[in-house]
Amino acid sequence: MSNKVNIVLTALLVACGLSAVNAQYQSRHLFVDKERAEAQARQLDTEWAQLQLDQSTLGKHARIEEIARRELNMTQLTPNRTQYLTEGEK
Amino acid sequence: MRSSGGTGTARVARSQGVAFSKSPVLAVRLPSWRSRVVLFGMFIAFGALAARAVWLQGTSSQQQFLQKEGANRYQRTQELPAVRGKITDRNGQVLASSIPVRAIWAAPEEVLAAPKEKIRALAGLLEMSEAELRKKLDSDRNLVYLKRQVEVETADKIKALDLDGMDIRPEYKRFYPQGEVMTHLVGFTNVDDKGQESMELAQQANLVGRPGSRRVIKDGRGHIVEDIGGKIEPHNGKDVVLSVDSKIQYIAYTQLKQAVEHFGAKAGGAVVLDVHTGEVLALANYPSYDPNDRRNLTGAQLRNRVMTDSFEPGSTLKPITVALALDSGRVKPNTLIDTGNGRLQILDRPISDTKAHGVISVAQIIEMSSNIGTSKIALSMPSQEMWEMFTKVGFGQQPKWGFPGAVAGRVRPYKSWRPIEQATMSYGNGISVSLIQLARSYMMFARNGDTIPLSFEKVDKEPLGQQIIKPQTAAQMREMLESVVSGKDGTAKKAQIPGYRVGGKTGTAYKVENGRYAMPRKYIGSFVGMVPMSAPRFIIAVMIDEPTQNGHFGGSVAAPTFAAVAINALRASNVPPDSNVTEIVVPADTGPEAM
């Protein structure tokens, strides 16, 4: 009788041990995934900051004006050749 | 032994049939106590080990040290870096941003032990000569800086060299994409990410990030396998949104630069204020510098003239004196005042106009900028009232707009004023203000007689104003200021812009050097104006310091700069025109104003 109880208990013990090992294994896996995701988030943040910076650098008004004048032959508009539309007026 | 001999036989005595090992003959007879002694000895040894373990782990004074050392074999404290906040303009365009870079450290002894070609390669990557590198490594310290703010790609290449004793640490570098255009407003940080100038300095507490840390377990290959608590969250710095509009700022800067070069001036400043919110939309200084490359920085470039320099404003101050007289009911815009032949003696000190204006109205005094007229009005008022007026509009008061280094200007206490000083002060001599203070003082004309605090950060709702003059006085003043620009005798015809009504006042002042007026005369030409007059939206102030060619009066150097800034700013902000005049031919000679 007591022999049978012992066998059951041993089996339970082994099962518990294995599940603990498995849980630890899973948690490490998840942790690594989380680390990777966080690193990626940081990387994306950095990239975003870099892109914002690029946008600001490339969108510099001095550069836009230069290109507009030189390459696109654009000139500044003046009020005497501007038609203003006013809402509700004929 | 009684072996029967013969090859190939088993090692068993055939005759007895007894196993060899059990042969009683071979049995060793030892006293039984010997094994006991050994057993006991081993027990004692194990006992000693156990006792030592208990001692070290439980009770010893070294317990904590040992535990820490043990933990250090697998635990590490990991730094969690925090980024300094960005600075953006009112439309979200980035003006300052931090990008990760690397700092390269090295342990001299270990690095110097490396093969020669590797050291040469390292020097190449660090952009220094081998001799320079060796000089840096010639140190007694454990770790020396080789180079800071190295780009990540370069740092990765250095890592790939696989030199012993290299330590590559992350840090941040601040970039300013708008460069010299915005630098006097944004400022810059030093290599340790601390704000040094302007908003970077003023907003240091907000911008700075707080790095965190955590304890982790690392495996044999250096990978983090577990987080074991004790985490201090890193806090990134807050982003700061400035009031500046980068479009208007660019306009102000380029026009100012052109003007300073055209008039051969030493320097110049311009500021654009939003009339409704008190926001500073642009603040430009020339000469300027590129904050990304500050190697050959001079004091003149660094100087923020708009904020930190005070000067005698000259005639731009007249409207304030006249507004006080109007507001207190002493004069009306059409009150006639005799300015005589353009010469006036006050206690044997002469005051003069550029020409004889004769009997003119108060409105014309402003239009033609008569020193004598303004002096006569001023002398009819108690000095205390004038002083109070100056103080109310902020002259001589330390500005509280959160901008480092902003000056208060100088207004002497009224009790020490002599009549001649009261007279000259009425037209802006013997008093000093900064350009931004001057611009702000016109706030009461542009608004309905009240003034609001200025802000360098974006404002969501209109701030509460402080009433200084009556609304009708402000309206009368606006009319006069418009006549300065569009009137037939106005001194600022060059401030006219097609499609919009403009109002403002010119000023030309002699520069004071070492407490007296500089000889030969040096001038500061200034103009403060507002557009569009039907519902003022911007106040724009321009100051040109020491113009040497093409004129020196405020009306000829500052007014056209004002006009160029105003027309572009109005267009950039989609302000509808309020005048039918679409083409303006400015007469070549607009006539000088008095100083």
C-alpha cells in the first residue's frame, strides 16, 4: 500500500520538477523576446529621431528657397498679381 | 601457494573448490578500530567543512562581502540611458535633437601591447595620427578618453578591430538642423549634454533626461537571461515646443543678414512678436554662428543683441511719451505745439530738429519726429508720471520671460532727473533698453492699450493683459504711427508694403561708448512697427548697429528691413491684405528724422 503511495508521490515530484524546469525555460525565452523587442523599440526611436532631424535638415528654408529659385525658376509672389478670394462676396 | 600448475587452468584451487579471493589464507587480519578511526576522521573533516560553510554564509562579518562577490559572478547592473528632450518650433519642426554616438575609452597598457598595424588602424578610424594616439595613450591612468562623440558606424569598426582594453560607451550628440538661423534662440549644449545658452540653458531642467538602471543575470556568453528587479526606470527629457515659427525666423534672419551687409553695419537684430499671444515668433541676430561647429566662435557671433544688449533707442521712444500725454488728457492729437525754428535751449543745452517745423499738431510731431515737440510735451508732465510709464511698459525692469541673460535696460530714478534729461529722455536719449523691450512696449499700441507678457514657449490661450493706456488712446496712437509710414511728411516711407497698412516709428540714436557719445558719430538705426494696421497681428522691431554706407537713419536702414520681413511674414502666415495699394513707389529720398 505505502509502496503505491510512494510511487505516485515520486511521479508527482518528477512531474513538478520537470514543469518547473519548463516554466523557467519558457520565462527565459519570453524574456529574451522582450529584450529583443525593447532593443528594437529603442532602435526605432533612434531612427525616428534621425529621420525627424533629416526632415528638418532637408526642409531647411534656405535650401528650399535656393532650389525654388535656381532649379525651378520660381519667384516671390507680390500682391499686385494676386487674386484674393473672400468668402460670401461677389 | 598450492597451485597445481598447468597452463590454461582456472585460478581456482581444484582440490578445495574454494574461490581464490575468499581464500582464508589471504584474509588480512586488521584490528577493527582502524576503520573506525578513518571513518571518524572523515566525519570530522566533513563536519569542519560544514561548519566553515555555515560560518561564512551565516555569521561571519564577511558574509555580505562574500555574497556580493558571489552575485558579481553572474549579476550585472545595466545602465538604462535616457535621451535629452527635443526642441521643436511651434509647428513641430525639430530644432535640436540628440542622436546616440559613442565615446571611445582605452586602457593604455593593454592597447599598447597590441600589434602595430592594429594601432595604426585605430588611429585612422579616430581620425588622428599615430603619434597623437600614442601620446594620448601615454598615461598612468587606468582608462583614458581617446575620442568622444564618435559616430556609431565608426565605433562599430573600432569594435571589429578586436583590440584588448578598448571600452566603447554610449553617449549622445546634439544636432541643430537649422544651424545659424535659429541658434540665438535655441542655444546649444556642451559635450556633457548640459545647456549652455538660450533655451537649451533656460529649459535645462525640463530637457534633461534621468538615466535608470536594473540588475540582470548574464550567462556565460554575456547574454542577459533574467531581470532580477531593482529596476530604476529611465526618464527621457521632456520635449520643449518653442513659440518660434521657423518660416518667419528664416525670413527675419535672411533679411537682417542682407541689411547688415548692404549697409556695411557691424551687427543687427530683429524680433517678431505675436500681438495676440505675446509669443516671440522670430528672434534673429547677425552675425551668427553654426551651433554644430563651434570651433572658431567669437564673442560677437555669440552675442544675442536683441536680448542682452541695451542701447539708447532714440525716436522710437517718442510714441510712449506722447501716449502718456494723450492718455492723461494733457493734449489731443490735434493740439498745436510751436516747435519754432528747429532750435530750443533748455538751461543752455540745445535741442534741435532736422529742420524748422513751425507750429504743428501732436500727430505731426510723431509723423515728422520732432524732438522739440516731444520735449515740450514731456516738460508739461511731472517726471514721476513719465518714470511710471517707462516702468509699466517694462523699461529698466528685469524681464521675466525665462530667457537667460536678458537685460533690464536702464532708467534712472525720476528724482534725479534734471529738466534737460526729462526732455531728452522723452525722445529716447539718456535711457537704454533692449530691442525686445522696445518691441514689447509697442504691444499697448497694437493691442487696445494693454500689454501682455512675452513667451518663448508656445502659448495655448491668450494671456491676461495689464491695461496701461485707454483703448481710445491706443487707437489714436495707431493712427499717428500709420502716418509715420504713409503720411506725406512721414519719416518711414520705406516701411510701406504693398497690400497692407503699416504703422511704426523710426529711431536713430548716437552710440554711447565709455559713457559719452562716440566720435566720429556712430549710429544705431531702428524701426518698430506693426502690421496689418486694421487689426495688428505682428510687432516687428529691427535694429541696425553702426551702418556705414547707403544711409544711417532708422528710416533708411531699419524701415526697409522691416518692410521686407513684414511682407514675407504676412504672406507666410496667410494674413489677408487690408489695403488696395498693391504697388508702392518709394521716393528716393525719404528725408531724415531727428535722432
